[in-house]
Amino acid sequence: MTMKFLYQGNAARIVFGLGASADVGRWLVELGCKRALVLSTPHQAADGEVLAKRLGGLAVGVFPGATMHTPVEVTERAIAHAAALDADCVVSLGGGSTTGLGKAMAYRTDIPQIVVPTTYAGSEVTPILGQTEGGIKTTLRSPKVVPEVVIYDAALTIGLPVAMSVTSGLNAIAHSAEALYASDRNPITNMMAVDGIRALKEALPIIVDKPQDMEAREKALYGAWLCGTVLGQVAMSLHHKICHTLGGSFDTPHAETHAIMLPHTIGFNAAAVPELLQPVSDIFGGTPGQSLYDFAKSIGSPLALRDFGLSESDLDRAAEIATRNPYDNPRPIDRDSIRSLLQDAWGGRRPPL
Ligand code: NAD
């Protein structure tokens, strides 16, 4: 067998380890930064304040206004706030929403970013920026949004509620599952995807039983890094497309939507490329879609879209939007089959494959 591939890594420095977030100040100095603005959501404002206090003279303030879907008006307010404080970098402390704000600022101003992730979403290691303006969500790819330093410290994920740990972990698995059949996959992304899925498969049930188990938290965060990395390196297909449609047009919550859709989209594609999804079968023990469904159920994941504000009458339009523009997918997509897959996910039914 011959091999031919392109591998493009991203420039971020990855710092991984328990207690590593204590070194944010050292990394600021390494970057030549002296006036950091800490970013957080309103929910994590107190954590942002603690971090800023710990940074002492290296921090100029906290902007606790990050929110879902990276609205442009919030980005503009954060940029104005950073300018008023003469900030020379941002430290994003939080999940994908906070990371998204820092990336949106960097896209416009080139401000250096240190990201300290507290969920498993993976945005911190991708060159992807999703943002909303006037209710429309758009996505772009640019090396400008890749953070300079990412500091993974499992101690900061201990407080991630179990329900969010489950859905965020399944969100991460979705990145890797789709990476396994991406047309631009390569041996490195395959290795990372398989190891990332395995780490999360092992860690999540332990976190459900013992949320304070630091070893499991560390393993889940390691898996999240791998899964986020492949998300940033290869093209995503049906699964991410449908989740983007549901989130963008029907306002369903990000991680829950991924968690619910995962068995259905992967099961659908397994019919076309069972050999590429064999690692999923090996890790979860069964057909890809059904074993992912059983796993999600066993760790208490939500299973039905109908529980998240989507009405059955929305499914026709969702199927229409999700199949409107052609995109790369291992199995040909048509409106009827996507409608039927959405029906299963809406009702929380176990997928056929
Ligand atoms: P989130 O960042 O919106 O966080 C959800 C809530 O949980 C927030 O209130 C947050 O403050 C809180 N939270 C986060 N970590 C916590 C912790 N350890 N303890 C207690 N509370 C905590 O959720 P998310 O799922 O991480 O991110 C979703 C967003 O990220 C979406 O907008 C999605 O589009 C984006 N995203 C982007 C990419 C990309 O590559 N661009 C990748 C994945 C996700």
C-alpha cells in the first residue's frame, strides 16, 4: 500500500499538566506580554477575577461578557475594553464560548491569546471561528485565530457539572469520529482520533460516578485535546453540518445537540464506510451508531432532540437546510434519508446501525 498525504499542524504551544494553569504568568512573560485582559463568561466571572488577581501586575482586568455563538457586538465591546485598558494580550478562561471571543478579537486585532480550557469542546486548538451577526452564524478558518499558548489543567475541569462533562465529552468524540472518514485524513489525525475517542470512552463513565476523580478528569481533557486537534486539521461532514444547522437555525444547545446526533450521523455513515469506522466499533463494542447510542445512554446523556425545544414540524425544514448545499460526506446524502435520521434523533430512538 502506498501513502500520500498532507499534514498541517497548528502553531499553538500545548502545555498539559495538573497545576499547569499556575504558570499563566510565566507564559505571558515568555510571549513578551505585560498587560493581560482575562476573558470569561458571566458564569465564570469569579474564576476570572481569581486568575487576574493571581497574575498581579501582569493583568489589567477581566471582561466577563463571553457568550454562546460569539456575537460580533460582544467582540466589539471586548476590543474596545481591551483598548481602553491598553491590554497587550488576552487570557481566555472557560469553554468554547470564551475561547471563541478571544479568537474573534485576535482575528480583528492580532492580539496574542493564552487559552485555559475548562470544557472538552476543543475550540482552543482549531483555526475555526464561528460568530453571529444579526442572527446569522458564519464560520471562517484563519491561522490568525489560533492561540499562541493553550494550558490544559484538569484541576479546572473538576467543577464542570457531570451533565456538561457528558455532553461536552460526546461533542469531542464527534470531532474524532468524523475525522476517521474525512477525505483529507492522514495517519497522524487517525492516531489522534482513535486515542482521543478511547481516552474519553474510558474517562467519562468514571467522571459520571466520581466527578472529582482527577485521573479521569485528566484523561478526558487529554482526549479533548486530541479530538479538538483533529477537528482543526481535517474536514468535518454530515454530523457537524447537521449540528450547525440545528444550532444556527433552531437555537438548540451546542454540546447537547452534538451528543444526541452523534449515534445517528455516525450510524448513517457506517453503512458506507464500516472499515473506516472500525475503530469506533472496536472501542465501543458493536455497530458504530448503536454502540455510541448505548454508551451515551449509559452515561446519562440526553438522547432526544424533542427535549430541546425542537418541534416535530421543524424536522422538514431542518432536513431541507442540512441538504441544501452539497458537501463532502462518505455516504451520499438526500433529503429523505436525512429527514428520517432526524426523526430518530428527535424521538430518541436507537439508530438502525
Ligand atoms: P460554553 O463555553 O458555552 O460553556 C457553557 C457554560 O458552562 C458557560 O456558562 C461556561 O461558563 C460554563 N463552564 C465552562 N466550563 C466550566 C467549568 N469547568 N465549571 C463550571 N462551569 C463551566 O460551552 P462549550 O460547549 O465549551 O462551547 C460551546 C461553544 O463553542 C459554541 O458556541 C460552539 O460553536 C463553540 N465551539 C467552537 C469550536 C471551534 O473550533 N471554533 C469548537 C467547538 C465549540
